[in-house]
Amino acid sequence: MIGRKRGLPLPGTGGFRREALKWKDCDCLAAEHDAFAASCLDGVPILVDAEAGIRALDAAIRVKASMDASRKTMELSGLITG
């Protein structure tokens, strides 16, 4: 992870630092289904609501559009080939 508060300094980056993170692999789709079932059957509170999902989807669509535009600019400039 790269940030400003924790980890080792990254030279020449204006104060940014890097930190190695670890996570446990999981079957995310199965976890989503389990959480949905627990919410429906047992009233367990949901962790991510529809509004958060909509915001995440919107962000992903904007990132993809930006990446596509950047690639097009690089292709037109000859920096990369399509």
C-alpha cells in the first residue's frame, strides 16, 4: 500500500511511503451469498448497502473510461501500438 503515514519512505516521491499488506484468500462470491442469506434469514445487518454498491460501480465505470481515454491518447501519439 502506498500512502503518507505508514511504511518505508519512497525516495523521490514527495513524502510517500510504502507498506506491505497481507490478506487471506477467500471465495468472494460465496461470502457475498452467505452474507445475503444471513441478512434475509436471520436479520444480520448488511455491511454494504445498495447506495455504496452504486457508488462503487460508478467509480469503476469512470476509472475504465479514463483508462480508455489515456490509452487512446498514447496510441494516437505513437507511444504505444494498439
